[in-house]
Amino acid sequence: MTATFRLTIACALLSIGTIAAAAGAPDVYDKAVAASSRPADDVKRDAKDHPAEMLRLAGIAPGMRVADFMAADGYYTELLSTIVGPAGHVLMLNNAAYDKWSAPGWQQRIANKRLPNVEHKTVDLDHMGLGTGTLDAIVLVKVYHDLYWVDEKGTWPKINVPSVLDQIAAALKPGGVLLLVDHSAKAGTGSSAATPLHRIDEAYARKDFESRGLELVGHSDALRRPDDKRDLLSYEGPGAGKTDRFALVFRKK
């Protein structure tokens, strides 16, 4: 199957899914979210994260090979597993620090081959071994800013961000897509809010990926919070669950 043919199929499926959603008929994304096998904690998270809309935006389709980058406990991994189906494959990628932070959730999610098309990997971010042109899609949900996070306590390794992003871009096939969701920092702050607030500037993020041959092809305002002043820590305290988030889709040229 050529890259062009693959992309044509993905675009067609995305169009069909969009039409079905508009007509009120459940599509593959709605069905994945509605699956009775999903953990209760995942279901509680859906109202804030709008996962069906995010994955529909990206056009993730059956049969695709997808990486959930820094997947943590695998909330998105499970949804991707259902969407790509038995003919597809999902890489659940964590570094050692993310594995430790999200344990035992990620082990429980894939125990006893519960998600048979999912492959968990603990990777060294400097040398992930993803190869070239191996993936149809990659999702980075609320983790991109962590590449720029500097932890003075030493629990988080110093990351060579250009190397990581180069590897991600190289792993995508021509026409492959990347879904990026993250907590918004104030405009013009670049990556400076990553350490104190776990946020990042949307324009900075866009430049990071566009400079690596990825074209912005879609966005969603579903996760926007105009009331967020973007000055609070994103993941705990009064700002938790109340952040403005950007959602962007890029396609590899």
C-alpha cells in the first residue's frame, strides 16, 4: 500500500466520521469512548479531555500503526487500540521516569494481553529506536512541555529536545499525522513556563514541529478555557483541570 493510498483512505475515513458525527450516528471514535470495557477512571476523565473529538480531528483510522508518546497509564493508548483494531498496532511509549510515575496503571491496562495490539516500550528518549517512516500517526497529549521541563530534584532526566523531535518527525511516514495537545502558556513565553507551570506557548510548539517538515492541517477549540490566565500550575492545585489547552494536527509532507 503506497503512502498516497494510505493517506487517501485516512482522509476518506475522517470525512465519513465527520459526516456521521454531524448526523448524530456514533462513529469509530464515539464507539471507542463508549466501550464498556474501559476503566471507570478513564470514563470520568472524558468530559474534560474530549477524546473522541481529538482523535477524530487527527483522523486516526483502523489498520494504522500509531505511537502514544509518553503514554503514562495509557488513557489514550486504550482508545487508540480500539480504533486501529486488530489490523493496527499501538506503541505505548514511556521513558523510565514516566513508567515509574504512572505505575501500576500502565501495567494493569495491558496485563494478561488485555489490549493485544498494544506494545509497551520503555525507551531512552535520546535513542528511541523508532526507525524511519514506520508510523502512520503519533499522539502527544499534555506531554510535549515535559521535554522542556527541568527538574532540580533529579527525578527527571535532562532531555535533548531537538533530538527527540527529530526522531518523532523521522518516524512518521509521508502523509503521517501528529496530534499535539498541551497546556497553554502566555503568548511569547516560548518554553520558559515548562518548568514552573508545566505549560508551553502554542506558537513556539507550532514552530518546533513545522521546522521539522510537518504542516499544520487542523486544530480544535474544544479544550479552550478563555478564563484561564495561564499563570497557574497546570496539573495540580487550583489550576488542575481548568487550563486552556491547544489541540493541533500536523501532517508530514
